[in-house]
Amino acid sequence: MTKTEKVSKWLTYGGVVSYGALHLVDNCVYTYDKLIARVDREDLSAVVCTKVFSVTSSGHRNRVIEALGERGMTFTAVEEPEAV
């Protein structure tokens, strides 16, 4: 199962799971200790931080965006984690 598929599954079922430095907690996505996304499953939407912290965090963000697309969810991009 790819990381995108794992995130997609989490988008459907929620819960708390970690895959290395990617942490999916309730409705929040963290890379290392940085909040990079918040999901609203009822509205089928999310807010995603586009700030670059590292190559790994950029990969995590991209997997989240791919998974949102697979689920037909929309997202709003913000530049700082505080705006998530």
C-alpha cells in the first residue's frame, strides 16, 4: 500500500496512525512536529500548508493532496502552519 493510499484510507476512517514522520491524528496531519493539514470530513474539505520545511515534509504534503483528490475532497492552500 502506497503512502497516498494509507492517507486516503485515513481520510475515510479517521483515527490515529503514524508512518515514520507522517502522523495522522483525528483530523490533523503532522510532518515531524509541524501541522501541515486539517481535514473536515463532513464538508469534504481541508486546509493544507504549502510552506516547505524539508524534502520529506513536501512529500508528505503532496501525498495528502493526492489522497484528497482521490477522495474528491477540495483543499485551501495556506502559507503558514498557524493558518491551518
